[in-house]
Amino acid sequence: MKDEKRMRFVSAEQVARLAGVSRSAVSRTFTPGASVAPATREKVLRAADELGYHVNDLARGVLANQSRLVGIVATKPELGFRAHLTAALAKALIRRGSIPILINTGQAEEELLAAQKMLIGHRAEATIILSGSPPASFFELAQRNGQPLVVIGRSEPDADHVRAGNSEASRNAATAFFAAGRRRLAVIGSGSGTPSIMERESAFLSAARALGAEVTVARGPDSDYDSGIVAARELFLSDEKPDAVFCANDQIAFGLMDFVRTELGLRVPDDVAVIGFDDVPEAAWLSYGLTTFRQDPATMATRAVELLERRLENPDAAPGYERVIPELVIRKSFVPT
């Protein structure tokens, strides 16, 4: 009974028998550029269609010691901007003819290495990393196996990488607040300590202090909605309440806005102006109307795939670097003067 329920894919041999041709004729028919008589090709294609046959790309990849698989390694890929970037990467890779494989992993070294070994074991053509700060052993293993790496959201000396213009946007946020007459500024970062979050926090701090504004830093445990509430409680239950807050991402901003309006009865932007970062779809919801810096996931995905293409064409080239400058999208949480 168990054998009857086992998965049985249609084989090339079955197609050959139905078409009345050799097994090699079937192989040539489905090999781009291979020589096969038109009449034979027509018989093979008709039989394949009738049986529902598809080429075993996995077997071909094993024989060629490579595949069209491209790994996407991410922590919490379902959250915030990362969810939209993951989706955009999958679409861009499919358009390229690749097969994206998402590995949801933690940020610990052993978890990242386990993900990488899984991808190398399946002969993935490349890996795109969205999460964590991979250890040196991660890059060494990739280099030994000739597997290209593309890193998004951080700079790594041994990998091609795509980054947002975090520092430019953060400095612009501080300048815009100051120009609007806001003097008690704050920035909410994250205890997660990711390179992008840290760069946004540091650049805002430097710019605000250079302008002569008072500036406070708060950090929740992570980069999510609940962490925005935690940081907001720290900021607004203190004696010196800020009149403008730059949030390192939109999820943090949503938590902040809900807390100050619901728990404290403050008005946004009258009592406190808010700027976020990412421009996820929820930022445009009427309940938020969040002014935020837009990262375009489609643009970042396209740049990542372009770097991958360049690396495959020229494995010995110097690491490539793409920087995407975010655009300020103005909504009701803060309108610059």
C-alpha cells in the first residue's frame, strides 16, 4: 500500500517509449542547442505533454556540479521591510531563471554556518544574506567552494554588497527637525545592533549634536513594534520629553506612535513629530500617516541580482558595492518647513 502512494515522477524512459524514440533523443530534445530532427522533436514533445513530463533539473545540476538554486538567508523574514525585500528578491531571481530558496535562520554563528552548509550541499549557485553579521568562517567556506555571496544591509570586505544610504537619510532627518523648530530630539535604535540600525542611530546623533539640539537615545530589545513601545515608554515617562523622534525603522515608529497617543494622549505631530525608515505599506495607513524614508525593495533586489550576475561572469573581480539613497516620503506625522 505504501508503494502505491510514493511519489513517482514521469521519467524520460516513459516518454521515449510513448514517442517510439531512444532515451538520448528525449535528452537532446530538452537540451538547448542540441541537434534533433524536427519530426523526432515533435513526437517527443507530444508524448511529454501527454504524460506530464518535466526535465529533472536537480539531476542535471548534480551532473554539472552546480544548480540554478540561489539561497536567501534571513532572520525573521516575515517582519517589516525584510518581508518585502525577501519577496522582491524571489521575484527578481525567478525572472533571472534562478530558483530561490529561503532559509529562515537565527543570527548565531552556528545557525548561519548550518544554513550555508545546507546551500553548498545542494550546490546552490550563490547566497544572498539579509540577516546577522556572518563570521569570517562563513566567507572562507564560500570562497573555498567558489560560491558567490551578496550581502544586503551591511558592508563586508570579501563580498559584494548592497546598502541603503542610512547616514544620508539620518542626517537629513535631524536637519529637517531642527529647521522646523524642534529642539528636543530623540532617536530610537535597537538592542539588536544590526549594522544598518547602528549607522542610522549614529548619523542622526552626530548631525543633531552638530546643530546644537538636545538629543536622547532609546533602544528597545529588537527592531519591532513592541520594541517601539518599550523605547517610547523610556523616552516619554522621563522628565525631558522629546518633541521630535527619528525611528530606525517603521515598525519601531508604529509602536511609538500608538503608545504616545493611546497611553499619554499626545498628538502627532503637534506634540511630537515622528520620522521612520523603510516606508512599508502600513506607513501609508490612515491611522499612521508616517513620514518616512523609503527603501525600494524592488530596486535593492535588482541591484543584488546585478551584482550576482557580475560575480558569475567575473569571479576574480573586486567586490562590488551598490548604495541606494532613500527618499523622504512626507505624510502627516511630520511635514518639513
